[in-house]
Amino acid sequence: MKAIVRKAKRSDSTSILNLIKELALFEKEPESVQLTVTDIEQHGFGDQPKFECLVAEVEQQVVGMALYYPRFSTWKGPTFHLEDLIVSEQFKGKGVGTQLYSAFIKQSYEVGMERIEWNVLDWNTPAVKFYEKSGAQVLTDWRTVQMHRPAMKNYLNTTTQ
């Protein structure tokens, strides 16, 4: 299936949020999404966007997205972090994800990124196999570390007394 892959626009914000909610449901965490359409509009399409996004359209409907942002590696230099690559359930297995993935890699290469990186859940075997087949290295010796806002506040309150 041929999709049109393009840069996201502010008017895609509702579709982006719907895809994020669909991913959360797939990952068995539907209650975890706290973002709103306003958050996406402000942080993705304001004066200083915090992320970039590619969307895939089929028959003028957004059915997938790749949301990413710049980082800097102390070893490699400029890097893009792919936060999520999401394809709506009814379009999985039809090549839309591959088109988004390829467009993200092309965009990264063209702007001079030295590395791209992302996370994949260990139980998402089809995704792991897809990434490995594409030439990506799925690291097993690194652990993702996260600290959410309440924990940041708690840490700061306990260490800056």
C-alpha cells in the first residue's frame, strides 16, 4: 500500500494524539497518556518546536507517524531520537511502517545526523526482527532510565536542603 509521507502540520495534532493513544492501548497503558492536542500544537508547532514529526496518509487520512527530536552524542555527535513510530492497527503489515521508517532514516541522513536511536519493548518481537533485518543494532546491554516530574521534584527537595 502506497502512503504519502510528509512533515506533520499543526492541523495533524488531533491525528497525532489519536495515534499516541492507540500505541498506549497496544502497550497496555492507555491511562498513561497525559498529552492534549494543545500540548502537541504548542510543543511541536510553536516558535521553538521540541519535536519533529512525519505522518503517513492514506486517502487523506493520517494512519501513521514518526515523532523524533534532536540529541547530541558525546561520542558520535548529532543524533535523532525516534520517540515513536506508530501505524494504526488496520494499516499494519501493509508497508506503511516501512515507508515511515525509510523516510525518517532518509531525513536523518540528509540533515547530517551521525546516529539515530530509539527504544523497542523486548516483547515486541515483530518490531525487533524488523529493526535487526534493516541493519539496526538492538542493544541488550543498556537499560533505559527515566525520571518523571514528581520524582524530579522529590529528588530536588531531598538534595537541596
